[in-house]
Amino acid sequence: MNCPECGRLLPEGLFGDIRFCPFCGQKLFEDGRYHLVEIQCGGRHEGDETIMMIFVDDRQMYEVRPGESISFGVTSGFHSLKFREKVRSKTITLLFGSDYAINAYYNSLSGLIETHIDTIKGTESGYNKRELDEKMLTMPVMVSEDGKRSFDIMLGDDDPEFEINVTTGFKEGILRLYSERCEFCPKNQLKKEIIHYKNIVAVKKKMGAIDLQCEGNVHIVYSIPKDIYNEVMAFLNNRISDVRSRGFGSI
């Protein structure tokens, strides 16, 4: 990212701390002002209902469909925008000292998300809160209170709390326990068996194994090593109780 006045490359590690260009001394943005960003999602083939997600500072999530656009306001300063479609993602950091128009689309040839960014000239003065509230803005689909973690859980990008070597029936593999789900990866197979805690009714002890009783009276049994058995039982009971009490896994 370059200083809008002198064009020198700004040091990335200082984005959240600087107000003035360290090279020319120019003030980079006006404190207490707001700026707008409009994001246009490039259209694709008819019938493609894929939704692109946009995460703002890992605090707000917006959705936009092919051929549509969204607009929202941010405070002046540095902000990160993460674009995600299916498993592909792209993150950019912008200095909001003016408004932006962004065209974002999934390039099926390269398999990458591409963005074209235009700065809207004459918008450097920004808006106050009243002026911003008068504009027709898109409401976020989701707001996270604990930042990136909630979004990682929703997208399945979070790290497991436990990784355990288990057996189930005649299959051996690794059982990974997450905040909202568990995943069993059979040995020498790529396919994962996923169970969301919102679908588990109860966890029972069963002869050195855990019995996950799912809705529809479905039972899935995993043999767990003795040294971690009680800890796993406590974790599952606590997480399942919490998820189901929050309305079946809503973040």
C-alpha cells in the first residue's frame, strides 16, 4: 500500500498504528470520519447461485451474489477485506481516506478470486455519522463478537481441540473434536465423516468407548484411549450442551 501523497510504500507492520506517512509527513486520513465502499460481484454463468462472502476486519460478514452489489461504511483508517467463495479466499488491506468501488469475481480459469479497485476522487473529506446513516447501506449478515474465531468455526477453518486415534466398527482413523462438530478421518481414506454437535442428543459411556446418540436414534461409537477418555467425555458433554442451548449451533 502506498502513501497517496508521495507514493512511497507504507510499512505493513504499522498499518494499525500510523496516522502520518513516515516518509513525507502527510496525514493519511481524517480521524472520526467515515467512508463508503461499494463491492460489485462479477456475474457468471446463468444458474450459478454461488455466494461470495466479504469479511470486514473479521468483525462483520456480508454476502453478495453474482451480478449484484453491496455497499457499507467504515471508519477512516486501515481496514482488511477478506473475499471468500467456496474454498478460495483473498485478503486485501486498504487505507480508507476516500471511498472505493471494488469489482470482485471468481476467475474460473485461474481458480482465484480477483479484485479491481477504484478510488473515488473528491471523497477525501468523508462523512460524519449522521450523513452515513442517511445513505442506503447493506446490513451485515453476521457480526462476530470474538473476531475471526467465530467465522473460522462457521467456515470449518478452525483448529481442533483434540486429535485422537480411535476405532469405530472395523475402521481405524483419527477423530478430531472442534467447537461445533467432530470429524472422523478413516485411515487411508480422504473422505471425512462429520457430525455437528447440534445433531447429537446425548453422549453415553459404552465399554471403554463413547456412544454418540444422534437424532433419529442413530448411534455412532468410537473406542477412545483410556488416558484421555474422561477428558473427551467432559469436553463433548459441555460443548454439545452449549451448542444446543444456543439454538442449535448459531454463532
